[in-house]
Amino acid sequence: MPLAHSKVTAQGQVSVPAKVRQRLGVGPGSVLEWDEDGDRVVVRKAGRYSSEDIHRVLFAKMPKRRTLAEMKKGIRRHMQKRHAGR
């Protein structure tokens, strides 16, 4: 049984039902992400940053291939810098 139903307008817009907004924790200005999963389309609350965005920030000046230890070190260094002085 579906959680809720929506209609698509002539402009291709869809209203997100209250039950779905509450369940996803979204409100005005929130971004929803649409993804394919076989013959289904999944809608979820989009994260603030993609893993590619984070990777680009952490490893902007490093060579392309990294070990797991290097990635953990980069994340640790970024978090320490970001939270320093708090």
C-alpha cells in the first residue's frame, strides 16, 4: 500500500504530500534527489554535499590514486581544521 499519492501538473510539477514531507524531514527550500533503481524511481532527501564534492575538497592537491589510510588521514585533517577553535 502506498504512503501517499500525487498528481503531476501540466507543467510537470508534483506536490509532495504532508506524510512524505514529514517522513523525509523536508520543507520549503529542501532538495529532493530522484534516482533510478531498476524499473523504479526512488525519491529521497538530497545530502548537502556529494561524495565527489567532499573528495575534491579533501584531495585537491594529491595524486589521483589514494590508499584507504590516506583518505582517512585527509578526512581527519579536514575535520580538525574545520572544528579547530570550537
